[in-house]
Amino acid sequence: MKVIILEGGSGTRLSEHTKTIPKPMVKVAGHPIINHIMDHYCKHGFNEFYIAVGYKSYVIKKYFKNFKKHGVLFNHKIFGKKCRIAIVDTGLRTFTGGRLKRLQPFIDKNEKFLFTYGDGVSDVNLKELIKFHNKHKRIITVTAVRPPARFGEIIIKNNLVNSFKEKPQTNQSWINGGFFVSSYKIFNFISGDKEILEKKPLEKLSKINELLAYKHYGFWKCMDTLRDKKVLDEIYKKKFNK
């Protein structure tokens, strides 16, 4: 199964780093976060990647040294695991839906594929995700996650603190955690470069009952801010030091 990574945004909320490099190249525990994302897919046996680049795309092209021209697949190693990579220019001002649409020529009409963003990591079981998608036979499945609350939670009873939890995971809502499985039909719902995937396309698919949610209760973290980066640094440093 092919894996698309939507990378091209400017990452303004992490401007401390993204003034000079694209967000997927921001290092977590000494390695670009895109390596951690690709490593997770490789561990589940998915090693053919199509990276949709835009903002400061030359940085990614330089990092993957064997890149030669648009759409060329070349061999590479991520943490010792062999993979194949294609870097595809999808425009500087293209939105998420448009970037995905630009990858349409690389996907066969009868083929399912995986895709995610270039700034989120998780331990989601990709094979179980695909099994869930195949069982329910809808156009697209999104991994739904419960994010940690922004602040600590205090439960008060009779003016006494009955429970104190430092930034617990919220039980109130689910959010888009990325890590999608889709059929080729998704491209029929995207009009062009200015389409935001998370708005009209996914809203339309939801209304016609073609959007599934795979609930993931395990680890998930998106690198939106400098604080997120620091948290991920600590998590992956512990992982590498085991």
C-alpha cells in the first residue's frame, strides 16, 4: 500500500524553526519528525512513500540526497529500514485537499492508499486500521483520537479537591488524528488546489455516510508549537535510550 505524506504547509505556529525549514524537517530527538512518521509506517510493512512538498521544498529534496526530479522513486533507509520515496512538488499555496489531489496520478483507480500529515506521530496499529476500513467498505477512514486537555483538571466537591489530574486526556470529544485509509474515490470530492480537505470534502463524505472513524486510544501527538516539540523530544529520547 502506498503512503502519502502531506507536507507543504508553512507551520507558522512553530516559527522558531519553520522560518528556515519546513515543519516535517524540525528535529525530534535529533531526527526530523518525518523520519519518525515514516518509521512507524515501515514497521507495519508500508515502505513506499509519496511526499507532497510545497513550503521550502528544497530543504527536503536536499535531505533526501538521491532526489533527482519530480516523482522519481529512489531507495532510502529510515532508521535502518529500507523504503522507497518520491518527492512531489504540489505548489507553494496549495491547501491540504489540493495537495492530495496532486498525487492522484500516482494512485491506481482500484487501489486503496494511506495518507497522513507531516507533523503528527502515533502508535496506531495501521494493519488494524486497514482491517477496520475494509470491513466497513466506505470511501475513507480517519483515525480519531482524544487529545490531552490543555490544562490540569480539578474536580471539586464541597470546596475540597476530589480529584486532581495534570493535563488528563479529555473524554469529551474526538478529533482528527490523521492516519487515513482511502479509496481512489476520494479524488472525486476534491476540486483543486484551493480545496481544504477537512472542510467541504470530508464534510460531504460525512453527510453521505462515507467517512468512517477508527477510534485510537493509544499514543498520539501533533507538533503544533514549540512546547509540543519539547514534549516529543523527551518522549523519543526515552524511546531511543531503551
